[in-house]
Amino acid sequence: MAPPVLYSFYIVFFFLVVVRGNIPTTLDGPFEPVTRRFDSSLRQGSDDVPLSDPRLAKKVKSPFPEQISIAASFSPSSLWISWITGDAQMGSNVVPLDPSTVRSEVWYGLESGKYTYRQNGTSEVYSQLYPYEGLLNYTSGIIHHVRLDNLMPGKTYYYKCGDSSLNALSEEYIFQTLPAPGPNNYPSRVAVVGDLGLTYNSTTTIDHLTRNDPAMILFVGDLVYADQYVTTGGNGTSCFSCTFPDAPIRETYQPRWDGWGRFMEPITSKVPMMIIEGNHEIEPQIDGVKFQSYQSRFAVPAEESKSKSKFYYSFNAGGIHFIMLGAYIDYNRTGAQYSWLKEDLKGVDRKLTPWLVAAWHPPWYNSYSSHYQEFECMRLEMESLLYNYGVDIVFSGHVHAYERMNRVYNYSLDPCGPVYITVGDGGNIEKVDVEFADDPGKCPKPTDNKPEFGGVCHMNFSTGPAEGKFCWDRQPDWSAFRDSSFGHGILEVINSTYALWTWHRNQDAYGESTTGDQIYIVRQPDKCLVQPGQSPAPSFHNGSSSSSAQGLDQSLAQPMKSTWLLIYLLGLFASIVLTHGIN
């Protein structure tokens, strides 16, 4: 029989080689840039799922609840539950429903069928109005929001929602509260998705995401794409201005929101979905009113996180502090959002929440032609603040493809910069982006890519291989890996310094061993946590890669350097034991 020490060796060897051996870490970077181009055997996009599809149809009679969703509050002791009752209306003259006619109640408890607690909330309706000939108006069903308090972290609760006085409570649903803040407490999996829409590609994304069994969903904007339609419905389009050049306003078909809410209910009724606005949530109407669907349909912990706006807020999920920022509201250093962000960052206790993750819709770092340098103004205003407080990861969408950056700050490779990841590849009707700004003839003009909000701050690079140019002539060094595919990501935080990031492509059959992208993101708080108010530490690099580490396609077969050293030492020790035995 082998000595007991060998069993320990076998276990360690299995973990290092089989479990971790093929996955690189950010400590192995910066990586040589790698591009996986669009697979021409696939279609670039698909049509929207019609509202006649059974998955989008209303399944209950009024006033029973539908489109049920939950959202985290600032702390795991609280949670939001939202739903809709009544029937939305479309027409020239719509009359809003009266929210006071239906109560907003949640009955809940720790055992199935035993609802020890009851909480009341608020309700509202919203209208989307277009005073133009031939355009139809919309008014929503009654939207209910209830905040549950005094919950126990990490516990399973059973609940019903609705109006008990009308005998109109929902069937029983279930949710699990997020873990309490702490350096050893983390949600099992955080799904990250953006620019979803409701196409057949979108349904594949959500099917894969659901089977990954996330504890929470982080949604980086552009949810429904109701603004790809005219008010009379019909078919959506991948380019509104191209298909409807004479439209008097960017129209929307609001029933798409209701269909989306029904489609998403199987997962949003049990898993907190944390959203931030994208440009497709702007939805302008009369008198300069915008974002009505976004602001009315969803609950977010704005007040709990001391924000005065649903466009930016923060919350904790175990040992992770999430910051959600708004790109379509004032982000200047003199504005309310920046002031709130600064105070929120000051209040983060990295001993309780070691990980600091930020999210907003448009990416600051992006090597695709689409939306290239579109939100440079926002980056110039906010990047140094996030860097000084040691933000670890930044998630964005907007670009309909996937891209993961090397650690970067101010366009220079920097071991203390955040890992920026673009996941705007949920599957929407506008199709996947396939062109890169460094491809011949694909560099946008500085006058292109104007943002829907804010100024234009396009600039030429001042250092590195692209010095004096608006675009690189090859994949930028800060871009580690990019792939024109639809999919979603999963973040699994392991401890206070290691987190596993996995990006799943839709075209890869679910459950296969292959992944679109996978890497351990490693924090180095002893080296990188800069004191607020100090100037950022100088980056070790100025725009060109000096690392011999390979990019994703090669690095999937390249174990971590430290792992191989440990394996070698363990193997040497085992060979000694086998040769000489243990006394």
C-alpha cells in the first residue's frame, strides 16, 4: 500500500493539474493579444421572438401577479420583490390604471407553505406618450415594489406576492438571500450579461445562463430593445434609423417589455437581477421624458446606498462590493454622481468586502470599430478615482461582442489596473460586432461614434506603438482576448484574492469542457491598493507588451508558472518517497 503522504500528493496533484492546471491567472500577464474572428458558418444575428410565442404570453388573469423579479438591496438582510398586475393598454387615447385598486403584499417565511411574515410596498404605472399622427401611446399595468427587511443572510425563503384581499396571491416562489459581507463569504456564481434583447440568440444565452445556476445576475444594460420597433409593432429591425428614416422620434413598442418580463420570470423570480441602464433604455418621449420603463419597472437599492438616482447605486454580495454607474447621466467631477461615487468608495471596508467590482454600460477600453472611444469623456472624468481606490474588475456591454483586457490604466499596461471585460454579447437584434478598429480600413473617423449623452473626447494616442494615431494598426496590447460571438460570463470568487472568470459562448454546446475564455483574476492588495488622494502608481509599462506569456488560445494549454514549479517539487518529493520509503 502506498504511504499516506502519497495520497496527499495525489490529491494536490489532481487539483493543480486537472482543476487549475490549464487555467492562466492575471499574474501570468500581460498576455500577447489574441483574436478569435467571427465564425462565418454562423449567422451574425437572428430575429426577435414574436410576442405570440408561448414563453412571452401572459399566463395569469388579472389581478394575479406576473413578470415577477427580485433584486438585492444594499445588504443581504434586505431584498426587493417586484411584479405587475392588470393589463397594459395601447392606443391613441389610453387611460392609466389606478394603482390604489390593488395592494402590494409579499407573504414569506423559512418553510414552504408557512408564511410567517408579511410586508407591504408601493405601486405605480407609467405611460409612453407620442403626440404624433399615426403613433400609438402605451400605459403599463400596475407595477409593484416591496422591500423585505430583517432577512437572514444565506437563507432560503419561500414567498407569495399579490393582493390577499382579492384572493389574488401568486403561486409559491423561492429565493436565497446573498451571503453576509466577509472575506470568506461569496455568492456561488455571479452571471454577467449585457445587450440581451429577445431574439432566438437571446433565448440560448438565458438557457445557458440558467443552467449555470447563478446566485445573482449582473446586467450591464440594454435589456429589451423595445426601441427597435415602431409603436404599431410589427417586426423589429437591426437599424431603426435605416428602416424608419422618417420617424418623428425614436419610437418604441412597449409590449416588448411585458413579453421580456414574462420570458425572464422563471429565473428573475428566484435570482436577484441587478441592472444598470444602457442607451436602449433611453426611450425618449414628449417633454424630454426619458428612461420611464427602466425607472418604473425595476427596483434597485439607490436609497439604501445613499444615491439619489436609480442611474447609479451600490450593494454588497458577500465579500464583493458592487458599484453600478450611469453613463447616460452627468458623470463630471462636479456632478452628483461623481460626488456620490467618491463617498461610496471611501466607505468600502476592504477587510469585509475585499473585492471591488464596478459596472456600467459603454466600455472605456474597446478595440472594435463599433463604439470606439465613444465614452472617452467619462473615462477621463472617473478612471483615476476608480484606480486610486483599487477597483478589481469592470464589466461593460454596448459592444456586441466579447473582449477581455490586460490590466490597464490610462491606456498603459499596469499590474494594478482593473481587469476590464466587455460582455455586450447577449444576443440582441442588432447582431454581433465583427469589425476591429485596427483592421485595414476599419478605423472610425474621430467624428464617428458620438455618444447619446455627454461630450466627444476622441483623441490620438500619446505613447506606445500607436503614438500620434487614432487607431492601432494591430490589436492593442491592452486587449488580451476578443471574440465576435454571443454568450454570457460567470464570476466565481474563491477567496479574498482569487476569482475565476469564465465566458461561455452560445455556439459551444452546454456542458462541454471547452470554454470561450477562462482566467483566474488575482488581487494583490499588498502591492496595488493606492491610498486615496495620492497620485496613481507609475505603470510598469507604456503601451507595448514585454511579457512572454501567451494569449488565450495558447494559454489554455499553458499552466500557471507557479503551479508547474509546485508540481515539480511535489513530484520530486514523491519520487524520493517511492525510492527510499518513509521510516
